[in-house]
Amino acid sequence: MILEHLPILQVAIPLVLAPLCLLLRNSRLAWVIALVGSLWAFACAVLLLTRVLNNGPLEYALGGWEAPWGIALRIDLTGCFILLLTGLIASLVIFWAKQSVENEIRRDQINLFYCMYLLCLTGILGIIATGDAFNVFVFLEISSLSSYTMIAMGRDRRALTSSFHYLVMGTIGATFILIAIGMLYMMTGTLNMADLAERLPPLRDTTTVRAAFAFLTVGLSLKVALLPLHQWLPDAYTFAPSAVSAFLAGTSTKVALYVLLRFFFTVFGVDFVFTDLRLDVILLPLSILAIFVASIIAVFQEDVKRMLAYSSLAQIGYMTLGIALVNTSGLTATLVHMFNHALIKGGLFMAIGGLCLRIGSTRFAVLKGVGRAMPWTMGAIVVGGCGLIGVPLTAGFVSKWYLVIAAIENGAWVVVVAIVLASLIAVVYVWRTVETLYFNDAEQDTSLKEAPLAMLIPTWLMVILVVWAGIDTGMTVGIAERAALALIGNSP
Amino acid sequence: MSTATTLMLIALLIPVAGAALVVITGRWQNLRETMTLLTAGSLFLLVIQLPGNVETTVLAELAPAFTLAFHVEPLGYVFAVLASFLWIITSIYSIGYMRAHHEQNQTRFYAWFAIAIAAVMGVAFSANLLTLFVFYEILTLSTWPLVTHSQTEEARRSGRIYLGILVGTSMVFLLLATGSIWHLTGTLDFQSGGVFNKNIPAAILAIVYTLFIFGVGKAALMPFHRWLPAAMVAPTPVSALLHAVAVVKAGVFTILKGTVYLFGLDTLSESGASVYLLPVAAVTIVLASLIALRKDNLKARLAYSTISQLSYVVLGALLANVHGIIAGTMHMVMHGFAKITLFFCAGAILVASHQTEISHMRGLGKKMPITMGAFLIGALAIIGLPPLGAMWSKWYLILGTLDRGYWSIIAVLVISTLLNIAYLLPIPIRGFMNGPERGNDTLEEAPFACLLAICITVIGCIVLFFQAPALVAFLNEGLNL
């Protein structure tokens, strides 16, 4: 009985739990509630994944109202994959976050923080589950508005401006998306994605549909933070509380990318996007540019969190590159990298959060030689960094390997060389961090202690997952490959 | 799973377990060193038990066609035995050196040492290029803390060069070569005769082979050799391990293994894909020797000597014939023993007299006869005089070159031998002939553990001269060429 309603329950429960945090006004209880909500999302994702793997995509009519009238939920394999990712990251981050949040956020705001966290999670889960274009916009706004709030709670006053910056950019993006959805509705008279896919082909040469596509792509690219629409991201990640950086790096851009994939492949169709409009011609150079420019900027950052933020931009470039190659391996690489990068970046931000808790800053200048006093945190950063570079046996290698294979399949040797060269820049910025932590110029501060166990355990769970996903790829690549095939194969 | 397979997998795990034990027992110095020696000893005993051929076992599947798989074949067997044996000796030496030199963070040192050996075992037993690549990278990363052990500004700089060149070449060239091999043949498995089929265009094969050879930065082929002298900043046992056994030998081993089992000797010699690289190897041999001649720092001179000697092995592979491969494999072993002796001596001199410059070593031989005597024998072994092992490898290298009829290469080998004499022999000659410098009166021999290690490797150099025919027979039979 409950199982049948799982597609909506997984969204509804965190939504109901969120106001509970607000009403109870107890920070510890709020944490427990947020943990329950996140674990619930994770459990639902696992259940849904097993069902979708066995029975194919799930359709669910909300309130029993059939599709054209009611709101339909539709969860396919790609959706399940991202749901699993979100549930996993949300649970581990919240498990980890307790002390970090107490340290970085004002006491009277802690329960509000957890409330926003649950709302953001709700938004993300909703985006993935829904089969309705307008609903995508609604949930996107829920998750975005709650992210703005969470970022503004950062320990530094600059968090406010970066949050405002994100708010402006994010709202422009959301408006574009809304315009696009409006245009599509005007042309087809439906908001249901499956119906849209059916009714769009005869209309695809009209200017309105093309304009809608352009608005949608630009709006979503803003949310994805694809270069050159990325300016909001570095500040937001740098000044947000550590827990928020870890959570957003692992989920929010990934979900925006998922929406992009969904519109490209299941609504507009491969033919329209890549044969008629040749989006790959724009997307490919932009992706490569993103990879290089962001990596190079990352090298020169003075703050670890900021460096990781720029590295995220570069990694997003890898993901869009996989889309731009328009073949199954490329799409597999994109999906796998979404998953792997979420683990890697989540783990790194969690480790950095540990440093922040003990030292109070994430600037390179104050981090010199602290690796000695915090060997486990340092270890997590090293392994996570190796993942970013794409060292074999870490998750990063697997996704890059698939990307290289996809590029070779297309005969795009320039892209292969670019991927490989960009990894070298990653070596530079990762190793700069490792060196800073490893070499101590100044006198050692003997009072420095290792991060608390409650933070180390989730961090290392994440790190172990990074290594595990780099060795046993059956789960990640297996699902991603099927999902990619389904996306390209079923495209209208 | 057969017994041999199980033993092979245990051999991969032993050093990792050893590293864990070292960390656990880190507080008690003697216990910790016992752990290192026990691990090293049991690894060697286990490796030598392995048969020369163990079939492939898949440990994990990174992707449908890409597996993490291990096997044993003659080349890998020789490399694994060499590395595990010299690990024992280096450990004995380390104990003497690290204590006498009052090095910091010894637990970390021994732990990373063990991890590096684990990576070497992975390289030796890998059954496909992807697995080899994985462990090759792990070896680079795990030796970085060893190279930068002293944590000084100089160590930091050297660490950057070390990592930059090794990771750079492997990420760019080796990965590209791996990708193209997979693209061209659909497999990365090492198999006898190679994976390429005969009608591959010679030009493409040449490009892929060149990428492969330059991708193996650990073989220190010019112009990617700068990491080797940079890594000299490490404690001497590390230099000994890196430059005589683990890292550089992992490099040339990769080249030999790829040449035999991926590209295939027949394919290479028929297409002539390796010919273009011969001048590079020849230039490296001569140029590195010339640079060595000009270095006054003993470790730096030895480092350049290593660069030159490594190219002998590369040359053996590039000849792409049976004699060349045998010469390369033998030189891996012979040079391993000879060069580790020389490094041990350099470290012993440093510990006992705190001298690093050759010009300050006058008369040292009178105070440190065992060390200087061992240095002389090690030097003669590098030069290739009987009754020392390295003579055989040079002999086979010349045979291989003659098979191909490359007279210019013969000339290079002759010149190189003369240069070897010129840069190595003056050191013991100065040591024994000239009177001691002032201020050296209180000088004593190096710690016992160091001397013991030196004596074992010297004996090894001599024993290998007599055992060489057995090694050749083993390779001939096992490689089935």
C-alpha cells in the first residue's frame, strides 16, 4: 500500500517534517528530524531504484487524477539514480553536520537551518520525481529559495552578499525557465512532459518553440553554473556554512543538470536538440572552456573552499562535455560523473568543514602544516583530491575514463587531449592543498586536535565510497549505462 | 582458486598489512623495525615460492572490458623477486641509517615504504595495462611522502618536480597510449605475441609506441629525466629504493612488459615502430653519463648514472628481439644490485663523515675500508667487468644490437662504458690513494646494519655473475620467444 505511494511520499515526508523543525524550536530535536527526513529520502530512493530496475519507469497520478488533468509523477532510471545520490549525500551530510552547524550558525537559527535543509531536500526530490513541466519550476524555486537562506546563514558577513548575488542570478534563471514553460504551454496546451514530447515534433520548426528551448537552456545553465553563467557559485560555496557547501556541491547543480538532461532527451528529443539546432557545437567548446578556465582559476585561490568551488565549475564542464558528445558512452560518463563528483566533492567539503571547525578558517595561509595534527582529515582530503584528479582506483578515474572513451568513439582527439591536460591542472591545485597541509613553516600549534569522531566517520564513509565507486563500478556504471541507453534510445 | 593464485594475492596484501603493523607498533621502535623485517622477509619467501606462470585472476571489474586483474609471468616474477629481496636489504640498511642520522617521523617513513612495495608488487603482477597503470600511479603517490621526507623547502620543490613529471607523463602520454591501444585492438590484456594484428599501419603503431615509451616517465628517458636527480633530496635508503629498485625499475619493467606482451616483438620489428626511439635512448645513455661526470655531489652523480643505465634497459626493449629483452631483464636485476650498493655506500659515507661532495672524500677509504671497497666493486659492476653480474647484461645487449646490425649503437655502448669508468672509478681511487683530509681523524666505519646490507648486495653482484646462465635459461624457457 505504502509502496505504491512511494513516489509522492518520498517528497511529502520531508515537506511535512520541515515545519516541525520550525515549531519545535529545539536545535537537537531539529537535527534528529532532519536526519530522519534525509534517511527517509535515502530509503525511498533505494526502494524506488529496485522497483524501477525490475519493472521499468514508474508512473503515478497524484490524487488519482489522470495525467492531462492531474499532476503526474514519473520516475525513470535516471531519476532513481539521482534520487539515490541525493538521499545518500543528504543523509551523510546531515549525520556529519551537527557539530559543524553548532559551530558555524547562530544558536537561535539552528532549527531554522534544519527546516531550510529539509525544504531544500524536498525541492530537489520533487524536481526529480515530477512529470510535469510547471511542477519542475515550482520545486526548483522551493529548493533555490531555501538554498539562498541557508547560504545567508554563513559565519561571515560576506555570506549575505553572496546569497543575494545567487538570489539575483537564480531568479533570472528561474524566470527564463518560467518563460520557456509558458511558451511551451501556449504552443501545445499541456504541461505534462510526456504529452509535451508527443505534441512538440510537428511544432519544432516554429520560432516560439525554438525560443522556448533557448530560454530553457540558458535558464537551466544558470542553475547548473555552466561557464560563463557561473559567477554566483564560487562566492556561494565559499561563504556558505560548511554543511551547506557539502550538500549543495553534491546535489543542487546535479539536479539542475538532471532537468537539463530530461528536457533535452525526453521532451525535445535528440534530433531537435543536436541535429536541428546543433547545440553540441556550442556546448562542447563551452564545456572545454569551463574545464580549463575554472581549473586555472582554482590554482590561484587563497581559500580552500573557493578553490573547491572553482574545481566544481570545472567538473560541471566535464559533465556537460559528456552531453555534448551525444553518444551513449558520453551520457554514461555524464551520469557517472554526476554521482562520483557528488561523492568526491561532498567528502572534500566535509573534510574541509572539519578543518574549519578546529581552525576557524579555510584560508591556505592558516592551514600550513595542520595535516600533522589532523592526520585523518588530511587523509580524507588526499583521497578526495586524488578523486578530483582522476587517479585510478578512485571514482574520478572511472568517469574520466568513460569520457575519454566517448571522445575516442567520436574521433574527437582534441577533446581527449583536453581532458588529459585538464587533469594535470587538477594535479596542481590538489597538490597545492596537500603540500600546504603537509609542510609546516611556522611553529606547530600543539593545542590543535583531530576533528571529532562524529564528523570523521561520515567523512570517511564518503571517502570509502569514493574508492569503492572507483573499484567496483557495477552499481554506478551499470545503472548509468542503462539510464543513458534509455535516454538516448527512447528519445522522441 | 588455485594455490598459486592465492599466494599471488597474498603477496599483494602482505606489504599493506606490514604498513598497518608498522603504524600500530609505531611507538616501540624495535618492535616496529621487527615488523618491517618480518613483512619483508615473509614477502620474499612467498614470492620466491610462486611458479613462473600463474594464470590471470580478475579481482574487480572497473567496467565491462576493463578489469583489475593479476597474473604471474617470467618478467614480472623476476621483478617481484628482485624488489622483495632488496626490500629486506634496504630495511636492514634503513634501520642503521635512519637511527644514526636521527631522522624524524620514522614510522611514517617505514609505513609509506611498505605501501610503495605493495604498489611494486601490483605493477609486477598486473595482467593488463589498466591494472599496471593503476599501480604505477599508486607507486608515484606513495613515494612522494618518502621523497619529501625532510619537509624542507628544498624537499617541497623536489617533490613538485617529482610528482609533476611522473604524473604528467603518465596522465598525458601513457593514458593516451592506453586509450589508443584499447581503441585499436579492443583489449588491454597482456598476452604473448602482443595484441596488435599484423596489418596495423606502421605509422600508427610508431605513434602509439612512442606515446607509450615517453608515457613511462619512471624510465627517465630524456627529456623526462629531471625528476630523478630532484628526488635525491630524500633520505639515502629512499634514494636506494627509488633509484635502484622500486620506481625506476617499475618504469623499465613497464616498458619491457608492454613491448613483449602488448606490442609484440614480431609486430614491432616488422613494422620498425621502435627504430625511431633508438636515438633517444642512445642520446640519454651518453648525455646522462657526461652530466654525471660533471657532478660533484655523490648522490647526484649516481642519479645521472642511473638515468644512463636505465636507457640500457630501454634500448634492450627497443631492439625488439630475444637478446634485447633478455638483456633488458637481466640489466634490471644486475643494475639493481650494483646501484643499490653504490647508494648504500653514499649513505654510509654521509652517516659516518657527513660528506656529500666527492671532492671532500679524499682518503676516506683508509678510515672506511669496507664501504669504499664495496663502492669499488659496485662501480666495477656498473662498468661491466667480470666476475660481476652486469657483464652479462651488457654482453646480451651487444648480441642483440649485432643481430640488428646497428653499429652506431655498439659505438654508443663502448663510449658509455668508458664514461662509466671516468665518472665512477675516481671516487674509490681518491678514497684509497690520497692521504686523509684534516679533521677526519675521528672517523669510523658506518653503523653495523649499514655495512651488513652493503656486504649482502656486494655478494649479490658476484653471485649473480655465476647465476646469470640460469636466469637466461629461465627467461628463454618462460618467455617462449
